Amino acid sequence: MVTAVAAFCLFATLAIIEMSVAVSGALAAEVNLEDFDHQGNELYEAYDATPEIFLSADSGDRTLADYYSRRQYPGSPPIIPHPVDLTFSGNETDCLSCHAKGGYSAEFGKFTPVTPHPDNALCYQCHVQETTDELFVGSDWQSIDPPRLGRSALAGSPPMIPHVLQMRENCIACHSGPGAVAEIRVSHADRGNCRQCHVPAPQTAPIKEFHRQ
Amino acid sequence: MTKIKGKKEVTMKLDRRRFIQCAAASSAVATAGALFPGISFADWPKITGNSGMVSWQKAPCRFCGTGCGVLVGVADGRAVAVKGDPNCSVNKGLCCMKGYHSVQALYGADRLTKAKVRKNGQMVEVPIQEALDLVAEKLKETKDKHGKDSVAIYGSGQWTIPDGYVASKLFKGCLGTNNVEANARLCMASAVTGFITTFGIDEPMGCYEDIDNANVFITWGNNMAEMHPVLFSRMLANRKRRKDVTLIDFATRMTRTSQASDKSILFKPQTDLAVANAICHEIIANDWVNWEFVNQHVSFHKGKTNIGYGTEDHFAFTDKAEPIDFEAYKAFLEDYTPEKVERISGVSAKDIKYMAALYGDPSVKVTSFWCMGMNQHTRGTWINNLVYNIHLLVGKISMPGNGPFSLTGQPSACGTVREVGTLTHKLPHGVVMNEQARKHAAEIWQVPVTNIDPKPTYHTVEMFRALDRGDIKFIWIQVTNPMVTMPNLNRYRDGALKDDRFVVVSDVYPTPTTDVADVILPAAMWIEQEGMFGNSERRTQHFAQIVDPPGEAMSDTWQIIEVARRLGFEKQFPWSEKDYIEKIWEEYRLFHAGPKHEMAPYSVLAKRSGVQWPFVDGKETRWRFNPKYDPACTNGKDFDFYGKKDNRAWIWARPYEPAAESPDSEYPFWLNTGRIIEHWHTGSMTRRIPVLNNAVPTSYVELNPEDAADLGVVNGEKVKIISRRGEVIMPAQINGRGVPPRGMVFVPFFDESFLINEVTLDAFCPISKQPDYKKCAVRLEKA
């Protein structure tokens, strides 16, 4: 299944390459991997595994501001915002004992956010623990605006998914449960089949218009 | 032009620069306010007034030799985000922390954007064209006055393929000197000589798909969890999914790789040589030898012994191969019974037999991985040979999941240094000693064949010794940082600072190497130029120019072209800025024509996320020497080791010999150096990535907890590390992510504030000339 909207990212990428080097012949990858439909099962598995009471639970512990304060740009791997013991071994059960399924952490007095990709068990491959706030030298880095919330195509229609699905195929992980960010927590996670109504349409890519060939 | 040189002056320069860095850092912190932990994107200035759209373009990652495909998000002409490239088979859409934040390395506040030249001891900004005039003038003047071998170029495996190609063409083809070397000499030269001596042809036979097929992974002195995390997590994912996968960590200290492995086996430094021989002894003693394979595809040889360590100037060594028979090889192994080797290595005979049984079991597929632990070794060529011996005895090679796999640490160590041949003895195809290779190169380069000198000159360590002695007076350093990475650094820094030495440095940020420069040329970085890298699995990866370089920054390739033209070589460097990368690639490809090394055309590279060579009839070669996958096999058998004249892979009788400098009563500790996951190479890029710097802002020395207790040092207290060459004082880390055994300390080398290479020893493998950064003797004091 390749929807025109979801396929845009790949087309945009290839279009730029085509423009700059004028490639010819068939494209190397016929399958569109960008909408991550090939990993859509992750949502269903998470849905089956999550008790209904948990799906609807809410704590209000985390806000979108907290969420973005962990990241360098929308979609970057968040830092580890709490201390990790120096002897931290990278043993997969250490992080995933809390972050695989979530739940209340007495240590931090909060509900634990759930990772959307528990199959990637080498957590410190991407996530770092900060030990200082001093830079080595200054930086001229600039970021982009985060996706707007409630982006519906029509008044009252289900909002589109404003971010790419890569590493985040499992909607349940971030959008439901007591550890979810308050602003993006959904009220109806018990429906489960999220992409029945919500269409992936990254805010950073223009809506592609249909033209009859 | 005069300049004030000497060590004192350098110290002052460093101090002044550090002061500026500190000032910049504290003002950044003031801006960030109290938002600790971390500088988040919520606090960064936002690009304003753009469409809000982000476009994505493919590139290989800038950092290690894994060669992950990344998609760089661009908004308003700036790189703003990174995703893993799902079309790239290397990483299948997943990166590591360095890849995800790599684009931030473009935007450090102290990017070099203007050329600088030394005038009356001070570095003064000048237009880049004026600086290039000066470089050409000095190069010509030095060559005319002191001869062609008084000028040199030193690059790295971070050079793009076109960078290295034009450097070789200018220096070897046009100027006629073989003074071309690269940082990769310090990084994988032993891997090359290992391949050449065993197989007669360079680079791994396998590919990363081996990870999805092997049952047993043995990492030889290789902390893959931190150094090649994307490949390591692919092994972990396989272990989780397939349940029949075992990871064995064979190492000198406990690391994150040890923690994740099923079994960790520690050996004493340098004794990997003895253990590898003991494994072969066991394979033969238990008759696990694959006789069909050995009889058809293997021949036995021995070389010279007691080959020295190269610590003296003008050291020379040439190995001599003598054929031996299997019985002689078997007799050689009698010194390496598991029980005898247990006494040398500290590895129990039981563990040696266990590893031998894994290699020997015909029902399991075994992949061995290694990188710096085996390459940065005074017997680096030998230990590469010895691991090949194991795989060859049991015939586990050149098949999916079965193979020895030599990894690289730089993004184009293979592509630019090994394939283009930016080493003193090499040409893009063949070696300078070979007349046919010289003729071939002269023809493609359109230079008289007499231009190409048949005699190699200096390997890297000897090149910097020649600079110190004054045999070399002009050196151009591009994309690397030898004033952090050279072993026994004090000597080589003093050499570079001597009065009539002229040092040109092309780089993107100020480093200890730009501190010793007479000319600094601002370089375009990574995706600010078009280019190609070549990764560890023979994959060539093209990237278009995605963003503009800042100020007057210029690609290293174009800098060399500008200088070549000023020297009168317009004919050899005729390209236009519009399509020079394509033209250079198509010229370079001519060197590798034929099924053993055919490279993909530019049009294919431009559209795919990396293409493996040999690329024959539109198909990539995933496993070499195996006719099912490799079209260069012609002998009609099930394998064809076509690199050697006898069509066989060579098993070598290579003995255990001790390290160049071992601990004694005066200097009782081993010093081991290396990397950590957050920082790459000398940290000149990763330290400018806020999230990585903030995770590990300074280096440290790892101590065994009992040694720390004896010394009376607790975590964070200062320790003085002293060798016969130098000393450094740095904070202790005890029970951190790595734990050395008693009698060893480990120091990450990324931090220019703690130059651990002032302490290390410039001993090298006499065959590969690669220094050993993993072993020298030090003593410790509480500071």
C-alpha cells in the first residue's frame, strides 16, 4: 500500500537527487519504506499487550515542553534526563525494565514514558546521559518549528500524523497511558487501529496534489 | 616571513585559544539559562521566514567506517535534522547518537571560514586565493631548493575519494614524489598487509549480511558496542530473534561489549598471537581441519622472526616468504598447546579449547570481527594472518555468515586510502615498485612514466620523523589532526615547529594541528561538497552537495586543483567546478576496470544508497572468492583465491613475540588508548555537537578499582600518567563503562586538553608500519 501523501517524503528525496544529477533508469528501491507500513504490526502488538485501563489512564506528568527539552530537533533521539549509575552496563533489561511497558516509578515519583521501539535494545547507541551543560565552543545551530497540534485537513476531521513514522510506528507507546505527554495523549486509544482514521502527513512535507497522467 | 616558534609559543597559543573557547562556552550557557539538563531544540534559535518544509537527501554518515546511510533534512539552506536511510542496507534506517546529531557538527561557532597565513609570527586572515598562491609558491620553492622528496602531503580516511585521488595525481604523478601518506596508516595499515600477505588482494571478502547469518560472533580486541554500535545492535537483534546466536568477547579489558556478550575472555596484551596459534593447534589436534578445503585452496608459508619494533629512525624491514608444508606448520604449533599458552596469555586452556571448538564445529557459522585492537599492534600483520589461519583451517570463509571481518574506523579508509592508494608505496592500482602499474598510472594521468618514482619514501611515522630531521620541509595536512594523534607526540610537534618547516593545514575547525600551521585553508565539510566515501564492506557511497560551505571554505579536492594549476598542471587538472567530481570519478574508475575491482559508474552511485564493488554487469559482489557470488572466480572450483599467483590463500607460521615496551618495576602499568561512543577520532567535530559534548565533556583515565585503592584515588581525582616519553594529568574513572584488569589503565584520546599521545610509544609493526597505541609502559602517581 502506497498512499500518495505518505509516499511524498521519498519522492521529494528522489526528486532532488534527480534534479541535481539527472539520473536515468529504474529506481533502485521499488518498495516505499518511508511510511513504515512494513512495520505496522508493531502498533497491533502493542495494542494487544496493553491493558485497557492503562490505555485510558492519565497522569498529566509530562508536557510537550518537557518532551522537546530533551531533543535537538523534532525527531532526534531524546537524551536520558535522569541519572544512570556509572556502572550502568547497557544490559538491555536495565532500561527496558521500566521503558518497555511503562508504569509508576517510585524512584522518580512519575509514570515512565514508553519507548516505541523496544526491539532496539542497545539504548545507549542513540540515547546519552548529560553530565554538564557547558559547551566546548558555542554553536550556530538552528532548529525548525515543532509540528503543530490538531492539524486536521477539514474542520473536525481526524488530525493527520504530523511526524514521520520511522522508529515511531507504535502509536500506543507515546499517545496513550499515564506516561504519555499530556498534549498529545489521545482519549480513544482503546480503538487501537489508529491509522484507520489518521493519515501520515509530515508537516515538513507539502501536500502532494493529484494529477491525472 | 618569520615566525616565532618553539614549545613555549605553542603553549601560549593554546592558552589563548582555550581562553576564547571558555568565554564562548560560558556565554552559551548564559543564553541557555537554567534549562539543564541539556541544550534542547526548544532553546535554539529557529529558522524564521521559511516555508516550514524540510527536504531529505541521502549521504553516508560522516563518522566511522560502518558507512551508515543517513537522510539529511534541509530547510532554508541549512541542515536541520537526520533520519536513518531505510534504503541503505548497512543500517536499514537506524543510526547511532553521532549520526543522529552529525549535522550539528557543521555549525560550531568557530568554523574556519577564511584563510589565514602566518605573518611575523601572527596568523592573519587573507583571501583564500592569496593563501593558495602562497602554498603553490612555497611548494615550488621548496622542491626546487631541496628536491622533490622535501615536499609531502598527509591526508586521511576522511578524505573523500576525489580528495585522495587528486592528491596522489599531483604528488606522485606530477611532482614525482611518493611522499603521500594518510592517517589511515595509523588505523588500518595492518589490515591491508594482513590481506595482502594472506590473500594477495585487499579488503574483506564478506559483507554486513554476515551478521544476519552467523551463529557465533567472536570480537577480537574490539569494543563494537561503542565503536561500531549500529553493527553491534544488529548482532544483538539477531541474537534476540534467532535464539541460536552466541557473542564471544575476546579482549584485554571489560567494556560494554563484554557486558552484552554471552562470554567475555580476557587476555594479556600482545598474547592474542599465542592464543590464535593455540586455537589452530587445537583444531589440528582434534582433526577439525576441513581437509577438502585446505588441500584445494590453502598453501603454507613462514616469514622472518625477531622483526623489531621500528622505534629508531630509518628503520627498514622486508619480510621474506618461504613455503613450508603442513607437517612443518604442525610442528611449529607444538609451542602453542593450550596449556603452554595459558601461562603466557592468562587465558585458561579450557577457554582456548572452547573457542577452538566453536571455530571447529562444522554445524555453526562463525564471523570474527576486529578493528584497532588487532591493527594497532607491533605484530599487527601477524595477528591478522593468524585469525585468517583459523578460518582457513576450518574452511569458514567467503560464505554468508562464515568469515573473518576486518572493520575500519574512518568513513573512507577503504574508499580513499586503500582503494585510491594514498600511501607511499601505492598507486590507484598496484604499487609504485611495479613497472606495469607505473605505466598504467602514467597513461591515465597523462604524465611521463619517468615522473613516477619506483621507490617508496616515508610511511607516516617516518614522514613526521623526516619533518623533524629536516628531510621534509613542506607538508600539507588535510582533514586530519596529527598533532593529537601521532604517538610520541612531543617529538613530532617540536619537529613541525622548527624554523624552516612550512606547514599547510586544511581543516574545518581550529585544532592543535592548525596551531602549528603557517597557512590554514578553510575546508568544506562533508555534505557542503560533493564526494564519495568507501566503507568497510567494499561499498562506495556518493553524496551530493546538500548545503553551501561557509565563507570562503573550499573542498579539499578543489584546493589541490587550484594549487596544481598554479604549478602548471592545467592539463592534468582540467575540470570545471560544475562537474569535477563526476569527471574525476570516471577517470579514477579506469584504474579498477575488470571483474576483480570494477567500480560502479557515477550515474549508479548518484542514485543508490551505496554500491558494493566489484560491480560487474550491473551486479554487486557480496562475497568474494566464492563463484556463487563473485564473477572474478574462474578456476571452476568451489572457491577461487585469485589474489595469489598459486590461486591459494596462505596460512602463515607466525610466532608470539613480546610487545615493544612491557611493564617493568619502574613503569608497572600497561597504557591502552582508544575511543568512546560519544566522540569520534580527535573530537574536533563531536565536541562541537552539544549533546555529545555535554554527555562526555572531558577525557579520563580508567583504573581498575583495586589499583585505584592502592593509589588512594577515588572517582574524579587527578592521576598523573608518566612514561619514558611524557606525562599527562587527568581525572580517574573507576567502575565506569570500562574496567581494565589490574595493571592496566585506559585513556580515550579524543580530548586535546589531555594529550595522551605525548605518553604513547612510536613503535610499529615492521611490515605494515602501523603504530601500536594499545601497549606501552607507564607509572601512576596521585596528582
